[in-house]
Amino acid sequence: MPRLLLNLRNVPDDESEEVLELMARHHIECYQTPPGPLGITAGGIWLKERDDYPRARELMNEYQAERARRARADYDEALRAGRVETLWIAMRRRPVRTLLYIGLAVFILMIFFAPMVALWQAASG
């Protein structure tokens, strides 16, 4: 009976390909199901044999730890090289957009809190 190894929601294509290659290298039979047409189901990578799950899970844990280390190293390198867009950099690059977002946030907060302020003033006055 098949067993789900990896739900593919928010999983990049390169990661799902690497997982399939990892399982093939270790002779674990699996297959991939595509996402549903309306986005209700995300698709997944399934093991054909339920008994392969403990070994596959161990391989996945090692793979994901290594992938996390690589991603962190790539991020740290991009940060040192100035290729990462921080909030401050984004605000300096697009000041008009930033001011519009701040104004919109203040407007929404004013709408949200206006009834409470009115009640508070009516109760105290």
C-alpha cells in the first residue's frame, strides 16, 4: 500500500526532483502525483512500499538538513554581497510605494479603531 513521503505544497521543482533522484539512488520505489486542477490537492511523492518508509524518512531528514545548510549558506553569501533586499533597502528603492502602504495601513487602523474611540469618548463625556 502506498505511503505519502512528501506533500508538494510550496515545494520547488528542484527539490522534488532531488528527492526523486535520492530515492532512486537508494533503490526505493516511489512516484509523484501532480497537483489537482483547482489547487485543492498539492500533489505528492508517494512510496510504493509502506515498509520503505522508515529508511526513506531517514534519507529525507538527512537531505532536508543538508538542503537547509545550503540555503542558509547561500542566503548568508547573498547578504554579504548585498544581493538580499532587506526592508530598509526596499523602502529606499521605492519610497512612494512605501508611503502608500504606510498610509493604507494607518487608514485601515483608523477605520478599525474609530468605533472604539467614539464609544470611549461617549462613555467618558
